[in-house]
Amino acid sequence: MCTLSYFLTDDGYELFFNRDEQKTREMALAPSKHTDNAIYPIDPQGGGTWLGVSHWGQTLALLNDYQSAFDITAVKHSRGLLIPHLLSNNTPALSQLKNMDLSGYAPFKLCIFPDKLSLNNGHIAFVRWDTKQLIDCQVESLATSSGVELETVTQKRKQQFKQLIDLRYPASEQFLAFHYSKAEQGQYGVNMQREDAMTVSISHIKVGNTIRFNYFDKQSQLISSISCLKVAAA
């Protein structure tokens, strides 16, 4: 289960992501700069990531698609390896995806923020792989995934989103308040808490003339931040 939200700015965009996982899952490694000219955290279990941004300013956010049926014996690759692969060059991720053989991947949803995206330029792509085809999805200011009660979870998180955020005048503080909100609603809250699972990390990526990746690991209570100058795409 995860929750993604964002807003566009005059020179780029800001993205916020809560990662929800089993409490028994090994703690992720904090974001760092990698040799593929990208910044992302690493999940030790699969060796990949759920969120990353290139030095050109392209950001990819991955959500599991729990509702699509699939044959687990056909899965050959970790979904988390997609983002490092797609960010390893400055070719648009959507173009790469359309030319890839995705048959070995379990179902997923991928939100793609292009490098030249801003309030007056470009558009966000949101695609779903159901193990048969790559499907275009509707892009909204809030996206969520859940392995249980998806409709109810989505509805309650949207209600909370509307209460805390004014999309006419979006600001970082509003979105951070939403993503850090206490989980009074348990599994329905964006800052999720269940007996077996919880929100394990909260990320905030800001892309403009510079790129900044702020990361809070709830399990260790450690906050980290990494930044770089945005590089013009060739």
C-alpha cells in the first residue's frame, strides 16, 4: 500500500510519497546518488526501488497493482528494478516501457513525471501493467494502492486530502501535513498503521532548477536530504 500526491510549480513540480510495507520487511537504504545519474533509496529485499529522480529531473514512482490477477510462477524480475533501469539514461521512461518486454514483471502502476514538466509545460503519464498490456490511466492529484479494501481506502484518503489541501493554492506545507498526518484512521489513513503493516517512509521530491530528495524513515526515525543541480537533457 502506498500513497502519491503532487503539484506543479512555475519551474517544475513537487511530489510526495508514503511507502507502506509489512513491519517485518527489512529497512530500506536511504536515497543516495547512483552512478546511473539518479537519486533513489534501495529496498534490500529486491535490490530495486519504488521512487527515483534522475539528474535531468525525470521522476518515477511505482505502486503495486494488487487487484490484477497474475501467475506468480511467471514472475522473473523484481518490479523495483524497473526504475533504476528506466532512469539510467535520459530517454523518456514511457518510450522505453513501450519497447520493453514486461512479461516477466508482476502487475504495477507507474507514474512518470518528465524532466521538463512545470505548471505551463508537459504532462504526467500514469500507466498500468496488468501482465497482458500497458494501459493508460487517469492522472489525478492523488494516487493510492492497497491490497485490502481499495475502494474504501481510496475514498477515505481522498476525503482527508480535500480537508487538508487547497488545490487552488497548493503549498508544500499542506501536502506534508497530509502525508505526515497521524493515522487515527488506522489502515485507511495516509500515514497508515495496521497490526502487520505501516507507513515505513515518507518522501518529498522537489524539482526546479535544483533537485532535492527529502526522506524520512519512520522505522529508524532518521531524516535525510540529498540534492543536486538539474542537468539539461541532451
